Amino acid sequence: MGLFIAQLLTGLANAGALFMVASGLSLIFGVTRIVNFAHGSFYMLGAFVGYSLLQILPGMVGFWVAMLLAAIVVGVIGVVVELLVLRPIYRAPELFQLVATFGVILVIQDLALMIWGAEDMLGPRAPGLKGVIRIMGEPVPTYDIALIVITPFVALALWYLITKTRVGILVRAATQDREMVSALGVNQTWLFTGVFFLGAALAGLGGAIQLPKGGADLMMDFNILASIFVVVVIGGMGSLPGAYLAAVLISVLNVFGVTYIPQSTLVLMFVVMAVVLMIRPYGLFGREEVAGEHGQVGEVERPFKPAGLNARLMVAAFLFVLALVPFYGSTFSMVLITDVVIFCLFAASLHFILGVGGLVSFGHAAFFGGGAYVAALIVTYSETPMEFALMLAPVGAAMAAVIIGWLCIRLTGVYFAMLTMAFAQLLWSLVYQWGAFTGGDDGLVNIWPSDWLNDTTVYYYLTLIVGVGGILLLRHAAHSPFGYGLRAARDSARQAEAMGIHTKRVQWAAFTFAGAMAGVAGGLFVFSKGSIFPSELEIARSFDALIVVFLGGVKTLSGGVVGGAALETVKDFLTRFEYWRMALGLLIIGVVILAPEGIVGSLRKARESFGRINRPEGEV
């Protein structure tokens, strides 16, 4: 019994920092409707700033003053981010905001590296709270008891602020109807800034108070990012009581999971989130989520049209140049182009459901990595020829997409995106932990093509044919009746239903088709590298594809292909420098603010502007 109580108290103590960070994210989303991926970075900054302040503020009083000052400093940093990055894009679609905050993560990571270095910092013990208290013979750290006492006071202070003050009334009003608040003369701009300061400060406070329990390191932002999003989604986006209950639930379950079911610790919170969302699609205390003020990907100003004759001739000429690469290029250039083509097919498959279907998925890597693992496992255990294994890769990915799509497609907005991420994480955990079958962290190696394909030039042509063929098939599907039905479901689901289109069924079919095409890319990938590792199923791989689609242009059919080629080329150049993440992050932020149409959209707009300038006077 004593061990049970001690574990329960440890879970409640862990919930303290998690709630503070998650409550800040929930506040920001509730008012601004921005899903802030950089919130984990504020948590990391709180830990680093708190560590630095503790070096100059000794004693018990100095410790708690350092905690509060760290929160204020991070809140100010949050205001800077809000003013420079987010304020220009408040009315942009959700995906644009997500990508911008991801760019902020990259910038803050390298800034932290420049200021504090790469070494992990061990947090100092809290003065006056260094001992343990024995409960039924089991030791419980005194600092854990302090966190358990402090957290409800923070929660009550937030409750009082939101429910009993004029500022809180405005915040709640903005959460319910921002347009009405603006019509009543409230300055929404500064209201958003104030809420962002409070949310960032809470994240900074959470990072600072966990110092005696963990310290500070450069991976803190990514390590807690999934947890805080899971907590906020389980509780309901924008709900502080929901965030507190979910933080306690997740933290306590993790503590008991480590003790009794250690294999579950990697995915336990995602299992809980998946179960909650399947029972209550908008979280425990959430309300129905509107997928962005202007839609998840924004209004498409013009319909997607088949490429004209000039465009087709340009593409044909470009493909002809690629076909001649083995005659004038190096082996390295063929390997690089092979990687680019595979990644372009992966990105194009995501773009199909995102740009054409309006469905933002955070878990598309499940089908890319899933297809790769299907091919690798078949070759490893049944000695199946590479050609047959490559054909089975999209079949396996499509089967996974059928199941995941059926469970996710009834949700919308952030909830849909998070549930796809949950299932992708479940698949990653299965591959990672089932080491006897999948190789675990060591992966599967020696997965090479058949003898007649085990040549760089021959495999280059295979990838070019299959990859380009897959991209063309996706484009053809976008212009088919199926594609038009998918766009109708994206633009006006009610009107599409009235016309006889079963929108959910169409979206489910599109989700499955896109998963299968990602599986094709995964199959090509595993045979090009000769190996596959669980990292290809991780959330970061899905985010790579999201960024690629955005950089190329969400509202253009060629956006995924152009973005994939551009990012792979830029990455190959930037990664030669020490602070390449900062450069890439600034590039992403710059594109979001200055060229939200992406590369293809911006070039098209420039061409149209040039055509208007050079049009003869009087011509219409």
C-alpha cells in the first residue's frame, strides 16, 4: 500500500509541471486559435533561464524568485515571437500557423545551443526541500510534496483570473466569439498578446520548477511537445479544467505504467488519447472544433486545373534531362536524385489529402515507414523477391490506412490531426519494441534489390519511373470525378452531402489511397538504402512532409513535388553549417510571412503580375 501511495504522489508531482505547460498552450489556443508547436521551446527556455538565474540567486528565497523571473523572461520572449511571427498570420489557415511555429522551434534550438552549449545541465536541489518524507515506509521527495501543494494554487489563480476578472471575461468572450468581441470595441491585438505572454510564462514556469527533478537539455522541447498536446487534446482544446484532469491522468498512468507495464510507457498516453477521442471526439471538456477560421489550408482562390501544353512540355523536358543524368552525372548525383524523387512521392501523397482533401495529418509517416517495413520484413523472413515485396509495400500501407482512416475520419481540425499522430506513434512503438521480429532500434539491414537491379544506374531508372508514375497517378486522381468529390467535401461538406456525395466515405477512400502511395515511396526507400529503422515512422518524418507541402504551395498540385525537391536540396547545403537549424527555421518563417503561397504559388503570382504589366494598353 505504501508503494502505491508513493507512486500516486510521484504522478501528482509530475502532473504539476505538465499542467502548467499544457494550461498555457490551452489558453493560447482557446483565444487565438493558434496551435503553437513552439510551446515546448518556451518550456525548455524556462529551464535554461531558471538554471542561469539560480547561479546568482542563492538560498530558498532566491530559488523561488528565480522561478518567477524565469517565467516572466520567457513570457517576454513569447511576446516577441507573437509580435514578429504570429501577428502577421493570425488570419492565415491552421497549417500556415503550424509551420511558422515549427520554424520558431528550429530557431530557438540553435539560439539555446549558442548561449548555453550542448552539455546537459543538472538542476540544483531546492533549498529547504532536499530531504524525503516516508509514507508507510516508502520515501517520497519533499520537493514532490511541494509541487503537489503548489499546482492547485496555480490552477485556482488561473481559474480566478479567467472567471472573476475583466481580463478573464474578455478572454472567455474571445474564446467563444472573437468577431463579437472586436465589434464591441475590444482591442483583440493586445488581448492576444497578453494571453500569449501568460501562456508562454506558464510554460517557462513549468520548465523552471522541474529543474530539481530533471535539469535542462536541448531535447526538452521535443520530449515534452507530444505530452502537452496529448494533455490538451484529452482535456479539450481551450479547457483549463480539462488540462488539469488530463495532466493528472497521464502523469499517474505513466508512473504506474513504468512499474507494472514497462513496455507500455512509450505509447500509453497515445492509447489514452485515442480511446478518449473515439468516445468523446472533442476531448473531455472540449467543444466542437472549427477547422480554422479560414479552413485548415485556406480558401483556394482558383480550382486545380490540368497542366497546360507549355507546362507539360517543360515537365517532359525536365524528365528527359533526369533520364540523361547517368550519362553525364556522378554516382552521388544519381543517389541524391533518387532520394529526392522518393521524398517527392511521399510529399505528393500527403498533399493529396491535405491540399485536395483539406485533411491535415500529423501521422502520414506511418504509411511511408509502414510500407518500408512491410517490404523489408517480407524479404527478411520469406526470401520473397524484391519485385514482389515492392508491390506488397503499398498493400500493407493501404491496409493500415483503411483502419486508421476509419477511426480518424469522423474528427476534424486539430483533433483529426492529433488522432492520426496517436496511431502513427502506436505503430512506431510496435516496431520499436518488437525487437525480436522488427529488429527494434537496430532496424532491419541487408535489404537490397534483386541482382539485376542492384546497380545504381538501374535502380535510379526504376525509382524515376515508379516515383514519377506515382506522382502522375496522384495528379490524375485529383482531376477525376473522385478528386472533384473530395474537393467538394473540403469546400462545403453540407452542400456536397445534399448533392448525394458521401463526404466521409470519399475522404476515407482518399486517406487510404494517399497511404498506399506513401507505401510505394517507403518500398522504394528501403531498397535504395538497404535498411530501415523506426525513425522513418516518427512524428518528425511526418512534419518534414508537412513543411515540404507548405514550402511548395498547399494550393497547387505540384506543391509537394517542388517543395520536396527544394527542401532536400536546401538541407543538403545547410547541414554543412553548425547552426543550420536556425537558418532553416528563419527560411520557413520568412516563407510563411512573405510568401504564404509557397514556391509554386509565388512564381505563378509573379508571372501573372508580369503579364499584367506587359499587357498592351486597352487589352482585357
